[in-house]
Amino acid sequence: MKMSKGQVGRRMLGLAVAGVALAAGGTAFAELGQPAPWEYKLQGAASPVMENITWFHNFLFVLITLITLFVLALLIIVVVKFNAKANPVPSRTTHNTLVEVAWTLIPVLILVGIAVPSFRLLFEELDVPKADLTIKATGKQWYWSYAYPDNGKFEFDSLLAQDKQPRLLGVDNEVVVPVNKVIRVQVTGADVIHSFAVPAFGIKIDAIPGRLNETWFKATTTGMFYGQCSELCGKDHAFMPIAVRVVSDQDFAAWVEEAKKKFASAATSTFASAAGAAQ
């Protein structure tokens, strides 16, 4: 079926408009701290670490694009300038010192330019600053348990809530943290290896049985932020969401008082059994 120029133009315009709408929609969803339909980029940053990850991602994207275009240009030049018709007598050049030094030195400099910010970012992710709040997250088949040792020693389980939105991300009990505070997250596993990951905060760390790993984040805006277990851990691996609600200091203090009452019985039995085992 042949299309007229007008039909082709309208089709291209429609695709362009759809692309812009998709990009705008992706941005809008990303601001909620959750995945967006057909999302093609990182979620919106909600912590200093994630802001640096986003910058590094964009830097690498530009660098990769420039290198790809440069290599493509070289291929086109070779095809056009050195084909049999345009160049019937081929060159017998065997080496070129300047070119050989350049194609060795330039990639080395590029790799150094990538390595320096990469190592700085890794150090920032793993070097936990003085924490305002500590949370212990324990991965279990197939849900998360959280403990607040600094705020009355209460703990609770957080399970997937089938009736909540967003689908497969809503939970019955959310993690609640104050905004603009350094949150240290101690992560371990109770049975198999899990992984605690919240993209908007730029954190992902394995939960390994018998081992305590640490990560941290500092949420810079209030709202709901979602993550998931990111290590294959069994048949219900896809049903281990992580939901973090970031609130003001006043709202956090009020939530802590409510949580102490709500989760008091579970916390008492758990911490008592832990103390008995230690003795």
C-alpha cells in the first residue's frame, strides 16, 4: 500500500508528538519515585547520590554517542574514499607512528576520564556518613522486615498488598523516614540472598544471610518512593516490593509514636528472643 507525501508527513508528525508525550509522561511518572510505562531513562533523583549517578549516566551517554559518531564517520570516509573505484591503486602503508600513538593514548585518556568520577561515585555510595537514623532491613522469602533500633526498638513486616496501587509495589506497612536526614540502612538476609534497591535514592545492596551490609541515603523531597528485591530469590521474587514514605520531621515524630504502639508486641518478643540467644 503506497502512501502519499501528505500521509507520510502526518504519520511522521504523529510519531514525533507521541515521542514527546512519552518523554513527558515518563518524566511525570519518574517524579513519583516509581517506574513509568515505557520508561527509557533513570527515575528522577531524590537523593544527592542519585543526582550524581544521573550526571554520570548522562556524561557517559554523551561520550558514547560522540565516539559512535566518530567511528561511523571513519567508516563512511573509508568506504567512500578507499573503495576500488575511487582508489584503484591501494596504499602499501604498513604503519604510522603518529596514528598508533594517538589510538593508544586517546582511549587511555578517555578511560581515565571515566574512571575518576566512577571511583568517586563508588566511594560516595559506600562511605556512610554520620547517620541521623538507622534502619535494619531483613530480606525474607518473600517480604521485608524492618527494625528501628534508634526509635523505641520496634519492628514490623512489610508485605505486598494486592489491593494497593501502584500494582505490585504497594505494601501493607511502609518504611517512613524524615526528609533531609541521613538514613543508614543495615541490610541482611534471613534465608537466601536478596537485594535491597530503591532507584530514586540510588541505592542497591545485597541482603546476604549471616552478613550485615550497609548503605545510606538522604531523601531531598517528601513523597512515596518504591523499589523491589533485585536478586532472584525464589518463586515469589517478583512480589517483594519496597515502599519508602518520606515525611517532615513533625510527621515522622508522630508516626514513630503511633508505630511504637502498633508494633509494640512484635518488637518485644523479637528483641527479647534476641537478647536470650545472646546470653
